[in-house]
Amino acid sequence: MVDPTPDENDNIDTTDERQGDQHDSARHRGRSSWTRILLSAAGILLVVGGIWVGYLMTEQRPTVVGLPEHAVTPSKVADGAVRVRAESPDGITASIDGEPVPVRVRGGEAVLRPGELEEGEHDLRVELKSGSLPWPQSLERRFEVDSTAPEVKTPETVRAESFSAPVTVQGTAEGAAQVDVSGRRVDPDGSGKFSAKLSDPPATVTVTASDRAGNTTSSEVRVEVDHPGMRAVHMSGMAWSSAQLREPVLRMARNGKIDTVQLDIKDESGEVQYDSGVPLAERIGADKGYYDAKKAVEQLHGLGVRVVGRLVAFKDPVLAEAAWKSGNRQQVVQTGTGGPYNGGYGDYSFTNFADPVVRDYNIDIAVEAAELGFDDVLYDYVRRPDGDLGSMSFAGLNTTPSESIAEFLQQTRDRLRSHGTFLGASVFGITVNRPESVGQNIPKMASYVDYVAPMIYPSHWGSGEYGVADPNNEPYKIVNRSLREWQRTVEGTGSEVIPWLQDFSLGVEYGPDKVGAQIEATKANGINSFLLWSPSCQYTEEALTASP
């Protein structure tokens, strides 16, 4: 049998199958391309969307500044220290502990002003409404408010061997992160104790302790140097220029009966007794040049004698008249109606202790005296006029007269300390228990001077003071009893008492017995120092004994 010949149609069917396979393959390739295109497009959209969402989530999210990790003070939060930064701060709202907080937009920031917050922990929530998202951006912060300042304990005074000797200031500052002692940072230990050695201490060391929140507490420590003491006599500038009056004083010094001479720098007439270089003294004609201050100091130092410069502060007719006539009436004590206060002293008699120019003028003269070699500056008339306080006016006074005068003494002491010069203040005897009589509060003043010099002249006490019937005739009793109170009054201030004693006759004749009785009464109170006052600058040498 012969195999059948292949049919033509068989060939056609085979070709169709091949063509069909080719078409299926083409269709498959087309579907794959579209899939790839769609997948690529979806990927791009996801990336773009992710970038867009990421942009919105990061760039638009608000951030808070002004809230450190540690606690903050109530005042810092209340004063607008807490701020919120965002691209569009106008849409920011805030709440603390669920209560809305006023928000003010300033300089591209939203400033929060919640007012004073109580001490303790608080919750802050900030929201920023966005037009690009259906929900607001928000953040939450927990923070702590601390209003408790560190507790600082320091001694009131520390003693130094001399003005140039180092001192160590110690204390405790409970709750403090750091302590500043006169500009020097000191880190307290775990119990709050600190110690700082100062090689060149000022008259008053300020100790400031601060915690991490910013609460601070300050304390002042006075650096005290023991005064060497004095047995002194007063000499005006004119008296020192007179050989007749000067030589007896030099003789007493050579014989060891006195160890100090007090020379006037500026007296109650307002005249500077030597040729001063202080510009204001020259401008108003106050410097008179009655004696050569530098030469006098050198001469006395050559004898081993200390020199105290007496500086009358606020009874100053020269400055007062010059100030009034030049239109600077605020420098003068005035009446309630605006005229110059007289009070029995004469017009233009008292300058205003609260005025900065008046203060600087006196301090400049004190510093000049220190530079000339004076060992002490002893203020006199460092007070207001006596009389009814209601009849006087002090321009610029924003506290009591006694507080203002004590502040003036502190300013002077700070300036003199670098020159190694002691500071004293002559005061009325009655001010020991009548502090507001002339604006001399003794404990306040004593805190800022090395010694107070009460004028306890027996002739100046009234009958019956301290139980003494006739003080002028009983100098021992009145000096002894008044000094007891003076010693008690300055106790704890770091100041000493060096009294002015009377070597003149006023109603009762004073000679060696009565002058000597005052010196003995002073010694009975443990005080071996005194200043003798004689308006004539002539002294009872017989009342003085040579030092052993």
C-alpha cells in the first residue's frame, strides 16, 4: 500500500498554528510592557507622594525653643521665653495643662505668654493648623517650673591681716549649681559647701548662688581689717600751717604722747585745705592750699605717726552755693517750697547726700587724700541737717536718709580699699539710740566703715542722760556709760568705736583732770583709742601719758 500524499490543507493548518503562536507572543509582550509602565508610574507616584508627605510632616512640624531640659523659673515662662517656630506660625495654638495659652506672633515665631505658673511639672501642647493636610501638626512637652532659690549661708564678716592680704570666703549654697564669689566661679560640692580664696579682696565680697533654673540668691561678706588704733589730736589746715600751733603737736608726737594727727582735708566751710587736683574743687574755687598735704604726711610718717584726714561731707557752703547759682539745685537740700534749706546754718549750707554729683565729689577728694598718703579718711557731717525732716526735701532720694547715707559710705569704702586706707565716720553721740534724728543709723553705718567716732563731749549731753545729773561736770560717768551702749550697738558689725573727747571749755573749765577722766573712762570700756577735739587746736599735754 502506498502512503497517502500529504493534503494541501495540512500545510495550511500548520502555518496558521505558527502565526497564532506569534500573535499570542506579541499580545503577551504588549501586556508586559503596559504592566511595567504602570508599575513604574505607581512607583513614581509613591516616591513623589512620600516626598510630599515627608515634606509636610517635617517642614511644617512646629518646634519649641526656650524650654531647656532642666527646670525653668516662673518669670522666664511668663516673660515670653517660650516660643514656637514654624513656617506659618499664625496658625499655632497652645495649651498648658489643658488651659489655652495666649499666643502672639512676632518675628516669625509664636510667643507663648501663659503668665506665672505654679511650681511643679506642667504639660505643654502645641498645634499648627495646615491647609495642606486634613489634620493639625502637634507636639507635646512636659516641663518643670522651679521658683525656689538656693539657700546661701555665709559669715557676715571675714578678717584679713591687712588690706592686701588674701582671705578665704566659705559657706554653703544648698540647691545651687554654681556659686560666684566676687566674680570668681566656684562649684559647690554635693552638700552645697564652697570655698574661695581671694588674693586681692574688695571691702565687700558678693556671693551669688544660682541653680539650673536660673533662681539666684546673693549674700555679702564684709572683709574686715583690724584698725591699729590711735591717740590723736585734731588740726585744721590753717593750724598746721602755723608753727606756733604745729610745734607743740610735733613735740607730743616725739614724746610718744600721741601717735596720730588728724588733719583737715575739707572742713565745714567747704574749703579743701590743700591744693586739690579734683576738677570740681578747682572749678568752684574750693581748693585753698593752706598747707602742703604731701609734705605734711611725709613729715609725720617720718616720726612714725599716722595721719587721719578729716573730710566734712555734706555741710559744704562752697559747693552748695555754686550748684544753686549754676542751676543745679538738686544738689542742695531744699525746703518744702523749693528754696535752699537754712535751718540756722545759713543759705546754701547743706548739699544733698542723695545726689550722685555730690557723692562723687566727696569720694573723689577722699581718694585723692588716700593717694597723697593719708592713712585714714574720717568723714564728718555725714548726715542730713538736724531739724524736722518734713521741712526738708532731697531730690532723687528714693529711700530713707539713713539708708542713703550708709550707701554713700559703702561706695567710699569700696573706692578706698584698693589704696589700703581706713574709713571712719564721725557721728552725733545721741544717734546711738536716736538713729533718725539726723539720718545716722549706727548699725547700718558701722557695717561700711572701719570705725565710728561718736562725739560724746560731756558738755553736749543734757542733764539726766544715762542717769548722770550734770554730764559736763562728771566727764568720767557720762563717757563711761555712753560708751557701753556704743559698744553694744556696733557689736557684730565688724566696726570699732573710737570716740571724740573734749579738750575745750564750754560752761565748765576743762583741764588735765577732766580731759584725763574721759581718757580713763574710754580705757574702762576696753577702748585704747581716742581723738581729742579743741577748736583752737591747743591741747592739754598734761592729760596725756606716753605709751609704754
